[in-house]
Amino acid sequence: MTKPKIGIIVGSTREGRFADHPAEWIAALARDHGAFEVEVLDLRDYPMPFFDEAASPAWVPSKDETAQRWQKKIDSLDGFIMTVAEYNRGPTGVLKNAIDYASNEWNNKPVAFVGYGGVGGARAVEQLRLIAIELQMAPIRNGVHIQWAVYEPVAKGEKKLADFGFLNDTAKGMLDQLAWWTNALKAARAKDGQESKAA
């Protein structure tokens, strides 16, 4: 059985973003974990307009070529980790927009979260858990929450996320859960004939 493919979605596109730190760190840990093939998906590479399609992509094909490329990429993957910045108690607009530009491609796949910002991004992650359920995803219970005491020295270049043992331990627990759910749902989709056409 081939390893499942997971995408690490970099959930911010702003200049000077912190998101590169958690994305690179969790990608390295996920590769070292050994259960996955790992691909980093930077939303800067998918500059989709603010959602303005005639209807949800669940019902009407997207006209935007970048959105079509994004949908094919999401369809080709078996699970996801999202880096989540918290702005005003919610996720970034660009991440929500990217989520909205796909629909069926998310179905029956797991998603895990690495949050940062106010209270470690916990409030933004909670919103995304609800959105994930609506998209028929399986949000993983364990998440990583990068608090200010860690965020500040990493943002200043004084430390790296890998320097914090408790974060590495937390990430391992999350990746263990993600591996279980990714394999279980991949097998279930294969049994039901739902495996990706783009895989």
C-alpha cells in the first residue's frame, strides 16, 4: 500500500508572515514521521480572487483557472495540515477563501491544525473545525497551539520551533492521530470507489 499524501496548507499570504516557521517545522516532522508523503501548499502559489463564482463548487464548476488547479491539487491528496493564524478571533480570509473554492475534494479526508496568535490560534482553529465538519472532513482532536512565549523568540530569530521539546511532543501526538485517520479514510474511500481521479 502506497503512503498517503498529505498537504500542508500555509494559511497566510501576507508579507512578513510567521506562517513559514510552523509550515517548515511541521513538514519536517511529518516527513520524519514516515507515515506520509508530504507536500507544502503555499496559498501564494494559488492567488484565487475573492470567491465570486455563480454557486458553490459543489454544484457548479469553477470558471477561475487557478481555482480549478487548486481543486485538482486538493483532490489528489489524502489529508491535510493547516497552519492557522488568528486574526480577530478567526482564521485568515485567504485561508477561508481557499477552503470555499473547493468542496467535494475535501470530503472524507482528515485535517489537523497548527495554530498561532491569540491563545495559540485556538479560537480560529475551533471555527475551522466546524467548517471542516460541514465539508464532511474529519478534524483531528489533537492540535498544535503556538503561544506568545514561543511565537515571540521564533519571530525574532532567537529560537526555532524545533527547540521547544513540548511542541515536538505535541506535534508527534497530532501526527500519530492524523496517520491513523488518513489511512482509515483512504481505505474507506477506496472501498467505496471514491479514490481521487487525480491521484
